[in-house]
Amino acid sequence: VIPTGLKIPHIGWNALEVCRQHPIFRDVKPGDCVYFVHSYYGANCPAVIATAEYGAELTAAVRNGNVCGVQFHPEKMFGFNPQVAQAIFDFFIKKADETGFLYRLLLLLFYCCFSFYRNHNFRPEPSSK
């Protein structure tokens, strides 16, 4: 449970802790931050592959079979941590090559978001608690 006194929704940059390796985390180093905007989080999730701390350990990414989901916003990372954002983008490109329409649609969405943030020089500073 997030302690009283911390703002909800949680908005800001927090360090990502990778619990289990996955291709989207190939370039994540200890202390690398990702951007969150959320009011809810998964607790006691057996599919967790990454967490972040915000007064409590929060689920940041999950994987079940060939489906992967993240709680953070990877499209905001190109200006702050382009290697991690590129790894996520590369994962979706690979999936688009292996599968059909849905991944191609997701790829288009990520490409549009990544292009926007890359072209607008989005360079935030990690927030402090």
C-alpha cells in the first residue's frame, strides 16, 4: 500500500528494478528511470518482470507468455533514456515481423509517440520523492 502523504496519482520518474530479464530491458542499467502517470498498481502479481518503488514496491511491467505490458510510459523515454526506449521499440518491430495486424497497429502507435518525443527534445529530470 502506498503510504499516506505520497501524491496519487503518482506522476514522475522512478528507478526501474528488473526482476526477470526480457528483451525490452536489454539496455536497462541499475538506477535507470521510467516515467509513470497512474493511480492504480498491481499487487502480488506472479507475472512481474520489473518493479519501481514509490513508498511501496509497485508492479512496473508484467509478462505472461508472449504478452508483455508496462505500467510506465515508454514513449516519454527517448529524450531521457533513448537506449531503453529503442529496446522497447525494437521488441515491437520484431513482433510485427513475426505476427499480424495487432502488433503492426501497436508498432504504429509507438512509432508516432516515440517520434513526437524524439523530435520535441523532451528531456525531463527525475523527480525526487
